Amino acid sequence: MVSWPELGTRVTVRYRRPVGSVPPLTDAVGHLLDVAPLVRVRTKNGAVVQFAPEDAVALRTLSDTPVRASEIRALEHAAALAWPGAEQHWLDGWLLRAGNGVNSAVPLDPSANQAAIPAIADWYRSRGLPARLLIPERLLRLPDEGEHANWMLVRDIHAGEPDQAVQDAAALAAVTDAPDGTRWVGLSAAQSRPLCEALLAWGAARGATRGYIRVADGDTATAALARSLGFVLHHHARYVTLNT
């Protein structure tokens, strides 16, 4: 059984067709209108697809508007700079980070590919650390298996919002620039609405025009809080631990 997101979310749902249909499964892509008594999805051409909830076999949330791979790469670059670890190293288009609780390599240059993975594993092994890859969707093709799937949610922020005092703000948020010139404030904590609002205002006061937060797949409480603050899905990502 799938776990349904909020109504209005853009989704792709794989569902069973009537017995004897060829193929037996098909997909509906669009905005979720209802989940009971029937699932109803409005597609981009305005048609409404409907089927029984028990016929749904898989669901994936989508960004509200199409996002280019270059935009995913730019945001992940800003996020990597926000929490760089104690040591950084560029290797064939990958940024490797180690220490201070940040141990992962992310493909940030279009030239990054799977050929560098053995060298990445060696780099982490030489430091006595597990080798993990952070794989944003559409930036690199790897087998589907992975761990710690997550969503990157984003929203615009505006200068002029009150810059509320936030204790240890630097430990909870970071302001960095993406290669495309966008200044982002990234939130590492979403404990309450007032805290998130204060951190966004803190970032806006430092020139940030957009905010992001990474939410673990299945963390419905944090996702609901983020959406209540106006965050929307930008892209999916996942971690893959290498066998070394």
C-alpha cells in the first residue's frame, strides 16, 4: 500500500489495469485530486485518471515545475559548500568531503561519471572512513538500490523579513552561493515553524534569495512542516554506500 502525499501534490502513480489488460500496469502523472473512494489524478492535458486505491502499486512525488539537471547540480553544489566537512578534494568532477560528520562524495561537474568510483573508495578507505556517494536524480545513473533516500525542498525568501535572533544560527543554517549565482540559505534543522522562519530571515539578511531543506523520505512530520512554510519539491536524491 502506498503512502499518499497531500492533495494537490504532483505525482506519478503506477497502478494495475483491469484483469486481462496488456500491459497489466500503467502510470498516471499529474496532480493528485483525491485518494478515496477513488484515486483521481489530473494530467497536464486536463484529463482526470481514476482508479481504486488498492490498485496503486508505487508512487513517486514530483517537483511542481520541471527542473533542469543544471539547476539540480547548482543547488547540490551550494549545499555541499554549506557543510564541507573538515577536508575536501575534487576528483574527476566529484567533490569528496570528509570529517565533522560529513562523509560523502557528490557528482557536481557534468564530467563526473562511474569511472571515478574506485578512486573515490580508495580516498575514503585511506582515511578509515566508509565511502558514501550522494546521488541526486538525473546527475548520474547507478543501480536503483541505495539507502537514505531524501527530498530536496526549496522556496523563495525575501529581504525585509524580520531578522530574528537565533542562537547558534551558524550550526542550524548556512548561506552559500551556487555556481549559477543564486545565494541559498540551507536549513539543517526543522524543529518548529518559528525556528525555520527565524533561520530563513537570518539567511535573507545575508543576501540569500532562496532556501532549501533536505528531508528524509518517510519523515512526514518534517515534510509537512516544510510544506506549511511554502517549501516545494525540487528533486530527489539518495545515498549509496560502496562495498570496500
